[in-house]
Amino acid sequence: MKKMRVSVEWTFGKVTQVVKQIDRYQQHKWKLSQLGKVYIVAMLITNSHTCLYGSQSSKYWNLIPPTLRAYFRVAGNRINV
């Protein structure tokens, strides 16, 4: 389980690396900002980046990320913002 936990931590680290606004959570006023929606957009951007360039987790687990077209076809069906 430790290997899985570490790869999940890599993913959260990549989100804050790709979208710097998420890392400034102290500046957000809780219940006054739409942090949940911002995080969903940040995940879409991060996942798009992973589709194009791969990630530490995909290299570690020897997985090939999907194409952008395949990702957005699936993601578009699941996201209700």
C-alpha cells in the first residue's frame, strides 16, 4: 500500500506544480470562494498535461496515458460542474 500512497501523493504534488493557484489555499476565504470548482479545473489541466507529457506515476507503474481526445471523451461524460 505504501507504493500506491506515494504515487497518489505525487499526483497531488503535480496538481500544485502545474496550477500554482491551488497551492495558495491560505489566501482563499473558505465558503466565499469556489475552491471546489477551481480544483476540478486544476485537475483537468493537470490530467491534460499528463496525457501530453506523462507523469512520474505513469512511468513508475509502466502505464501509457490516454490521448487527449480519449481523456476528454470520458471526462466530459463524468463531470458535472
